[in-house]
Amino acid sequence: MQVEEIKQLAIDALEDLKAVDVTVLDVREMTGITDYMIVVSANSSRHLKSMADNVVDKAKKSGQRPLGIEGENGGEWALVDLGDVIVHIMMPAIRELYQLEKLWSMDVAAEGEG
């Protein structure tokens, strides 16, 4: 699968289960570990786990095996690593605490200042 197809597969899987505030970060210029990070919020720990499971299931059905899955049983965050696309699913308070969107946009601003 091409990276754009993986990204869309993940977005579709999340939107199937009504993901909240889907943000796609293009980090190709900032890191070599992935091309895109998708950050979404969940309404509950059950919603969070369901979204993570749906991303994993759809990826496997399309032949894209996840490289790793973290945190989905803790209830506050989950990470699904699809290689070129990393999906972060978080409860709103955790998302606010880590501020991944701000962190990665600051990285872009800092590079421009140097």
C-alpha cells in the first residue's frame, strides 16, 4: 500500500466510529520515523479502544500489518503504528496535556528560525 492509501484507510477507520477532532500532521520534513501523524480524540475509554481496534482491523484486512499498538487497554490513549502513518487516539484531557499538534508545529517554526 502507498502512504496516502494507508493514511486514508486510518482516517476512514476512525471516522467510521465518529472520531472527534481529526487532525492530520504531515511530518515528512521533520522526522524520518513516519510521514504522517493522525491525532484524534475519543469520547470515552470504550470509544478509544474501539477506534484503535477498528484501525488495526481495517489495516490487517487491507494487508497492512501494524508495526505496534500501545496503550489501548489503559483507557486514556492509544497509538497504532502503521509505519508511514502513526495514529494517536487520546482522551481530551490527555490530548490537551501532550499537545502533539502544537509540539510538531513548534518544531516547524523552530527550524524556520535557525
